[in-house]
Amino acid sequence: MSFRNLCEECALVKVVLSPSGSRFLRCMKAKQDPAFAKYPPQPVLRCNGYVPGTASEDANGASQPES
Ligand code: SF4
């Protein structure tokens, strides 16, 4: 059975890479709406805030996770 993780193809997600190589998906919608988790448990199969698009990354493709 296949599924689509909406965060992977959402314009409101930011890919965050830790120094150890772990990869996190940060939901930028959480900044304005507390109903959204900053780091939603993956995979996300349904989301009212989903916006089709491409994930953003820092210029070098990596950044530090923020608490
Ligand atoms: S709005 Fe939804 S689909 Fe988009 S990054 Fe946040 S939790 Fe994921």
C-alpha cells in the first residue's frame, strides 16, 4: 500500500538537516497557527493547511533544527 506524505510536497515546509545528518520537516504554518505542530509527526496523510509546492531549504541546503 502506498501513501503520499503531504509535507514532502508542501510549499509551507522547510527541510532542516542536523549536523548528525538527521532530516526534519518543519511546518512554517505553525508560526501563524498554533493548531499546527512545528515538527509534525511524519507521515502527514491529511492536512487542512497543505499547499502544493516545493519544500524550502537554506541556501546551503541545511540548517539547524530550532526548538
Ligand atoms: S501545512 Fe500541513 S502539509 Fe504543509 S508542512 Fe504543515 S503540516 Fe505539512
